Amino acid sequence: MAVILLIMAALFLGVLWLRAQSRYRNQTEQLRTLTRELAEYGSNAKQEQILLFSDEKAIQELLIQVNLFLEHLSDLEQMQRQYEEQSRKMLANISHDLKTPLTVIYGYSEMILSSRENMESGTYEKIEKIHRKTKDVLYMINEFFDLAKLEAGDIALEHIRLDICEICRNEIINYYDSLNRPGFRTDIQIPEAPLYIEGDKQALQRILNNLLQNAMKYGADGGYLGLCVRESHGFVLIEVSDKGKGIVEENQNQVFERLVTLEDSRNKKYHGSGLGLTITKRLTEAMMGRIRLESRPFVKTIFTVEFPLERGDGNCKIPNRKM
């Protein structure tokens, strides 16, 4: 009798153990499913509530709280998108409203300056200052307007075969007078053989000019400008460098953000819009490229733009980048 009781107890305990194991496996699988669903949501592959049926009260309560959180997160994302869209539209409208009267002022001041002989003493200098400042403000407004259009996706870029070397040679010639002055050194290295990328010519010209003007404006105290075009590991690199005051390491991650000028790090005489490098980065990324900065004050500051090399067969596949 005792043996029978022991056998029955063992069987009972075995059944309990099997049920516990089955319940544990079921809970584990449900938690793994929940984890996968959350991972899909986090990767933006999924943006709806998580549907998971469970007999476990704790898992049901957890799922309710997770779905409430995801719903709140989705609402916040929607609000952010609406806010950004409204901000872009407002910026575009303000830019347009300011641009029209300033264009009139600029045009009239230019017309007045053309008849200098009829002006009283000192009047020309005052009108010339109005003309110059109006031009500066118009430039800043255009920067705001262009950035707003870029971020809204309203600028359609071409994707055609471009010889970077030819474009760089043509653009650097425009700076000859500024570079050809006593005590100023240049180092221009552009290969004679073409290096092709796929992109938009006007965008590439703007990227290059933004970087050249930035180096000449803020790195002028170094008395040096470098421009190097080269191929490296399946990419075409454009390196624009100066030997000025540079950008301290803690500020280097901020230079591509909107409205960041870092006047304390560079030349305080100049006050830019804080949008030039932001636009440069957006245009670079729109052409499958990237931009980076290395800076050692009064040693060398280098802005490097890289694009996938186009080898003549229309193939611009991005190779693995070496970090």
C-alpha cells in the first residue's frame, strides 16, 4: 500500500512538474513574441498596437501598459511631424514676406549707387552700407528658404554623371584674386584624370563653394587654404582645409546643426547665418555622400566630403566604409 501511495505521489508530482514546465515555456514564448514585436516597432517596420493573446494575468497587464505607451508614443510622433511641417511652412512664408521688400530696397540702393556723381559728400558711403547689409540679409533669408525646402523634400536633385575634378578646377578659379595675395599660401591638388560621381551639378558646386568660403572666412588667420581631390577605397574625397583657429573638439559635433556659428571657436569678425554647413550636409547626404570634420587649432582644420565613385558603368553602389 505504501509503495502504491509513493508511486501515485510521484506521478502527481510529475504531472505538476510537466504542467509547470509547459506553463513556463508558454510564458517564455509569449515574452519572446512581445520582444520581437517591440523590436519591429522600434525599427519603424511596425506602427500599430501589439496583438498577443495570453492566459497569464501578469502578461495581459504588461501588454496593456505596453500598448498604452506605444499609443502615446505614436501620438507624440504625429504631433512632432505636424509641428515640423508647420514650422517649415511658417519659415518659408516668413522668408518670402521678408524677401520681397528687401529685394526692392536692394534694387533701389543699387540704382542710386550707379549715379554717384550726383550725391552729396558722405551720402554714397551710407547708401553703400545699406546696399551691402541688405545683400547680407537677403543671403541669410535665401539660406533659410533653401534649408526649409531641402528638409521638406521640395528640391529635386539630378542624378547625372559628374567629373568632380573638372568642377573643382572651374570653381577654384573664381577665388584666384582672393587667394593670390601676399603671405597667403595655397595647396591645390586636383588630378588631371577625371573622377566621376553620380549627382547634381549645382548641388556639388554649392557644397564646394560653401566649404571654400567657410575656410577663407573663418580660417583666414592661418594664411592657408588647401583643396585636395582624391580617390580612396571606392570613394571620391574632396578635402578643404585651413590652418586657422579651428574648432575645439567639444564643439565639432555641433557645426552641422542649424543656427550654430561657433564664433568663439572661429573668427569673431564674421557672423554667418549658421546654416551653410547644415545645407552642405543635407545636400551631401542627398547625393549618397557624407561629410566629416577634423580640426586641430592652428595646425589644420579639414572638412572632408566623400561620394561613391562612379566607374563608368552607371554603378554607384556604396562600398563598405572604413571608419
